[in-house]
Amino acid sequence: MPSESVLAKKQKYVDELAERLKAAASGVIVDYKGITVADDTALRKELRENGVEYFVVKNSLLKRAAEKAGIEGVDAVLTGTTAIALSSEDIIIAPKILQKRVEDSKEQFKIKLGFVEGKTISAEEVKQYAKLPSKETLLTQLVYTLQSPIQKLAIAISEIEKQQTA
């Protein structure tokens, strides 16, 4: 039987992890078994540079933290090696980076499950999120869409002015 201090440390960790899960806009749970140390280091660096927190976690502790955070359905995939990537702002960046890693590793590295704003999504849905354009690309497309009619109106007015002065 574990000592009281060990149990207290584990309970504190579960509480902290539950808060991190609640604060995350999205998260992806992966099986990292097929990844080399060099690939793992590169993955961690890329995720960190993009504001994604990535760490290995014990299945039992993640199960308890997910329950505490109100994220249902996580315990079904908690077998084998488990790591989690949490993004506090951008819901697309973690799936995008991790899906690329899955493709590069020839499916040895696997996505188990994801969640967005506290609701679980399947590995297939994580893959669909990964296909979405980045936030910057979407904002650029929005600006272009909003700017296009104004630009066309300005061109039309300019052409009318040219015809009237000719």
C-alpha cells in the first residue's frame, strides 16, 4: 500500500492535470511507442515552438484527471504508452503536427483520441481537424473575402470616371 505522502502527491498531480485539461482548447492523446528518441525530441521542439504542451502521462492518472475535468470516453483508449498534447488557444495546431508525425512514422506513432473544448473526438476526427487550414490562413482568406467586393467597387468607380472624362 502506498504511503500517504505518495498518495497526496498523486492526488495533487491529478488535480493539476485536470485543471490543465479544462483550460485546454484542444488535446490529443497519442501512443508514442513507435517513435525514436531523435524523432521525439524534434516533435517536442516543434510542439513547444507552436505553444503546445506535450508530455507523457500514466494512464491511471490521466483517467482520473479526465473524469475530474468532465471529459468522458477517455478511459477506453488508455492502454499501452500514452502521451498528451494540450493547446490552450489554437484547436488545429496540435492535431496538424501530430497527424504529420503519424504519416511520417508510417503509422507506428498513433493518435488514440482527441478532445475539443471538453468534448472527445475520435482519431478520425482529429485527422479531419489536421486537414483544416491554420488560423492565420483562415484570417487571410476572411480579409481577402471582405476586401474583394470593396476593391471591385473601387475599380468600377474608377472605370466610370475614366469614361465620363473621355
